[in-house]
Amino acid sequence: MIQTRLSAEPASLTMDTRDRLRLTLSATNVGTEIVDPELHRAQLTVNGRRSRAFALAVGNGKRESKWYALPPGDTVSMTWSTLGERLLAEPGDYTLVLTHEGRDAEPVTVAVEP
Amino acid sequence: MHAADVARRRAEEEAVEQRPAEEAGVPPELESVLSLQRAAGNASVVRMLWGGGSAPVREGPATSEADEAVARSLARAVAARNAVKQPDAGAEEPEVETGDFEPLDDEEEGAELEGEQQLAPAGSPALTRWPWGSGSGTKAKTAKPPKAPTMTSKTTFRAPDRSSKARTTIAVGEQVAFKGSKAGTWAADAGLPVTGASGKTFVWTAPDRAASATITLTVGTQTVAKTMTVVEPTSITGSKVGSDLSFPAGDQGAGMRLRFKYSPLNVSFGNIEVKEVSGPATNVTGYYSGLPAADLWHDSGDLFTRIGKDNKDTAIDTASFTGDPPPWTDGGWDWVIPNNFKTITEGGDGKQFTTVTQSFFLEGPPKVGRSKVTKAGVSTAWRSP
């Protein structure tokens, strides 16, 4: 079984500093066998709305071998640092939820000041 | 013995007695023997040498006459021994001054022997006179120009097309070991190091960008050079890894995993890294044409990944899209992805060498929702939700 986690830093931004957002997805194999976590299926909702930008980001690009075959107890992660302006369109409070294989990871919140 | 013979012999001995022993043909090493004989008295030896009892018997040290007899006898023995060149079992090894010198390779040893043979060929008068020969018969030493040095090279990596490691076309950042026929100083007009310590080998790394690099070995006044053609990657081909990606039934989507290979294949790009550069979508059509550009932006992660010595990327790429909601209509877009390379010792963002196009296709009725992705010459199968 794969356990996913989402983190967003910093948690407080302005419109001008949205490009500083670092969004990290982590996946841990809590099972007993090597598995393909199939992270290309992961979805992100921002205030309840699916993000196409994140879907394309997680579903494309070069990854280390663990991304496709994760040993038991091991964790693989990926950080994106160019999604801020596309996920956070205007000032406000945002709740980001990562969904993978029907399970939601712990939501994270980001505040964007004008 | 006849009286006349005795008189002539006596005269000869007297003449010899007036010269130093060495000049008379007595080797210096016999002088100590003669001294001992003189001190101990050698009448019996003299009698033995002269034969019979006719030799004079004297009190005290032996006379010069007896000395001369002993000397002649011992000299004959020494001469006989030297004539057959038998080593003296009890003798110490002669001390030979060799000085410091570097070992020569076979070719150089051959050259040296040839030179020696010119000075003293086997059986020559100079050799047979040794060690008492004056050397006057030695031939004049003829100056012969030294052989020009030669150079070979061997790349660390074998190229994917299995061409020889002695190739002179190499990739940026490739390492090459040069070997000279003789020790000398090394220099390179590009790549690193620029100079090498004096020696027979020189390990060199090609520059970060395409170039013509000349490696030079200097031995004395002679030089030998080798020119290496350094090339950059030019193109990328992809091959699928495993089967197409799976998605939940009912969801739109298609995808694959692929591994890239970098050409040309007659060099090894084992010392470079490559990355895809993020960028916007182009050729946006149909279903996707009304979306904000930010939604279709290609976010590659902009990470460099190492290329293996077989020119294959060490990382596996994923190309996919999924989750677009119905109603589905025809549409799609392209990512024309710039690819940058840099050598493993280089900083910065590298240099763009090619682009790879990734295309996304979505179908409307009648095959509603079918999707496909193509990239670097390979494609997924059409997949229905």
C-alpha cells in the first residue's frame, strides 16, 4: 500500500511571491513488497477543483527508478517550484488536497495576500 | 740447458728486472704475491720452476731472478684463464657505475643495442684485445638520429556502436588515455588538463563543447600530435519501457514510460547530463483550445539526469495525460521540448542541442474520449475511457 503526503512551502505568500511556492509530493510504501506506486494517477484539487496543471506535472517528466518500483518502507518524492502562479490565481486562502488511489492525503493550506 | 741459452735468458731477465713489474707484463694483482714470496723466501718454488737442482739456493728474500720466474709463471696462468673468460668463483662482482636512467621500452632497447653493436661488434679486434687492448681499434661512434616518438590513445568508454576505443571522434566530456612510445611532456590545446607531467601517459578529458583538440607529446626536440574531434549530442530517440500506463476505468487518459537514447552512437555520452526545459503548449486545438495557457504548460521539473556510457538516459520518462472530463471532443496540443546537455563537471544550465515533440490527442464521437500520446518517435495505443 502507498501512503502519500503533500507539503506546500511557504504557507503564506503574496501575489508577487507565488513563484516561490514549493509543492512536494511524497509517497511511502507501507506494504511488504516492491510496488509501482503509479503516481501518474495522482490528482490535486485546489479548493475542490481538479488542477490540470498538477495532473500534467505529475504525469510527465523523468523520474528516478524508485518512482516506478518502490521498495517496502522506502519513500520517493518530487518537488515542483513553478506551479504557484498556476495553482493560486488570485488572493485568498487555498486548500490543497492530494488524492491517490481513492485516498486523500492530509490537506494543506496556503494563504495568498494581495 | 746449453750455456749460450742460459746466457741469453739471463740477459733478458736482467733487462726485465730494470722495468717495473707492471710494465714488464706482470699484472698489478700479482705484485702482492711476489711481495709475499720475497718475504718468505721462495727457493723451493724457484727450484720447481727451473727444474732439477740447478737453481741457486740463497738465504733471505728471494732474488729478483726468482721473482721473475714466479711472475712469468703466474702471468701465463692468468693469461690462460682470461683467454677462456671463466669467472673466478671467489672473485667479487665488479662494481659498475650505472647512473640513474629510465627503463627503455623494447623499441628503445633495440635502438640502444644497435648503437652498441656498431661500437664493438662481436669478434672484433677491439673486443679480443680487451682488457689489455689500447682501444685504438675502436670504431668512431656514429651519431644516429633518435626515432620519432609515436602516440596511441584509448577512450575510457566504448561507444554504443562498438567502434574501437582508439577512435579519434569522441563526445564532450569523454576521457581518453594517451600513451607515448617514449616519456615526454604533454600538452592539449583544449580540454583538461592543458599540460601533463613528464611521462609516457596522459589522461585527458574532452572539452564541454564541440571542438577540434590536438594532443601533443614532446620528446626532446621531437613532437608527435593527435587531433581529436569532439562532438555534442545531436538527437534523441525514445523506446517504450513496458506496456502503456493504466488508468481507472471510465477516466480519460493515455500514457507510457520511455527511455531516451542520445546520438551519435559512435561516441559515448557517459559523462554528460541532459534535461528537458519547461515551456508552453503549442498547436492547441479543439477540446483544449479554450483553456488558459497555464493549464497546458509543460513543467518538466528542469532536472538534469545522467546519461549512461551506452548513451541511454539513466532515468525513465513518463508521458501521459488523464482526468479531462466529458463531454469529449476532438482536440490536442504539442509540447516542443527543448533539451539541454552539460558535462558532469560543468555548472549552469547547459546548452540546447535538440527539441523533442510530445503530442496529445483526444477524440470526440464516434470514438468518444479515446486518447493517445506520442513522444520521441514512439506512441501509446489509443485508449478509451
